[in-house]
Amino acid sequence: MNAPTAAALTADAPALLRDRDQDVAIIVLNRPEARNSLSEVLLIALSKTLTEIADDKTIRAVVLAANGPAFCAGHDLKELTGRRGDADGGRDYFHHIMTMCSAMMQQIISLPQPVIAAVQGVATAAGCQLVASCDLAVASTEAKFATPGVDIGLFCSTPMVALSRNVARKHAMEMLLTSDAMAAEDAYRIGLVNRVVGPGKERKEALAFARKIAGKSSHIVRIGKEGFYRQAEMSLAEAYRYVSEVMVENLMARDAEEGLNAFIDKREPKWEDR
């Protein structure tokens, strides 16, 4: 019997892998042959996994990584183009995919646990959106970032939402209008990523971030993450009113009481995650 080809093995592999390092969940995009493009199957798997993680109180942080030379090349354009033959020219399917992808990106924001992207290669279009949607990001020096849709007649409008909430407007518009690929060092300079490390070290650095966060009170981290994104959409006065109430509720938490006492007593706090 002939041994299965590499292509056959790849075809049989799940689109998404999930692992765990103590209290850190590791999600790995696993469509290297398709540059980890966000097919419908992969979007469904990501959404399902994020839902499961949100409900798992034993997970305190998440690392999002990818297999292969590319982190994520955006939407699966072959899959989208294949629906042009539908009776409506693909409109209903396009709407379905864009709605599903937007919902998944918002799941990352609403997830109680912080999500750290480990970017080993190119992240383009919705792949760049995925990085921008994560709370933190570590990039290899080999990583590149781009929103090149304008070159193929498909402006990166959905990636624009996450991108414009991460970097200054003129930086975002430059990426959207020129389609130029941005080196990891420039992505760091404009605030799209938090760290740039040598090739192959990005996942280890992302795990270090995750472990540091995992050592905090998960209850307090959840309060802080939710408050961060909610206040960012408010006016200055509304934001201060909102976060003042958040601070009051935070002060009433058991872990806030413990943390303040530990600080005063000059000892390590013992979190109860409540």
C-alpha cells in the first residue's frame, strides 16, 4: 500500500488545533496549505472553541498561533468566488460569511480571558484583522502585515474596523489605501503588535505573556478587559462616569480586598478569583 501523500494528510487534518499549557489555552490555525485562510469550517471551529473557553473558568489566558509559513491570509477567496454561481450571485453566502467572521472577531473582544496572538508569518486582510482583534500580539521578525484588498477590487472594510481601533488613523489609512506589506518592526512602531522577537520565538514569548497574566486574579482581569473595550467607545465624560462605577464594584471584590491588604502587608496576594 502506498503511503499517504502530504497533501492527503493535510486534507484530513482538522482546521483548528487546541492544546493547553497549565491554565493557558493554545489555539492553532491549521490550514497551512491554504495559508490558514478563514474558511467557513475554520470560522465555525474558532467560534465554537472561543465559546468553550469563555465558559471554562480554569483557563486564565489564551494564545492564538498558526502552523505553516503564514499566520493567516484572510478570507478563503476560492471558497467565496466559488459561490458566484449561486442564483443570487453569492450575495446570501457572502453576507453569511462576513456576519460569521465579524461575530467571531467580537468573541475575542468579549472573551473573559485575554488573547495573545503569536504571529510567525504574514497576516493579511482578515488575518491582520485577527491580530488586531487580539488583546496583545507578539510577532516574529519574519512576520508581515497588510490589508491588500484594494489591489483585487475588494477593499478591506471589515479588517478596517479592528485595524482603526489599534493604530492611528493615518497609519490605518496608509495600510488600507496602499496595500503595502508592513514589517514587524513597523507594526511594533505603530502599535499593532507588542513585541518583536526572532524567528521561532514568537509562541514562547506569547506564552510568557499569557503566564504572567495567568498569575493575576482572573476576576479582576475580566473586569479590566471588559471595562477597557467599553470605555474606548464612549465620550470622555461618559467613560469617566462608567469606569468610576467599575472601580467601585472592583473595590468591593474579594480579590481587591486581598490585593490591597497584601500590598500593605508586603506579602504575595492569594487570589480567590472573586
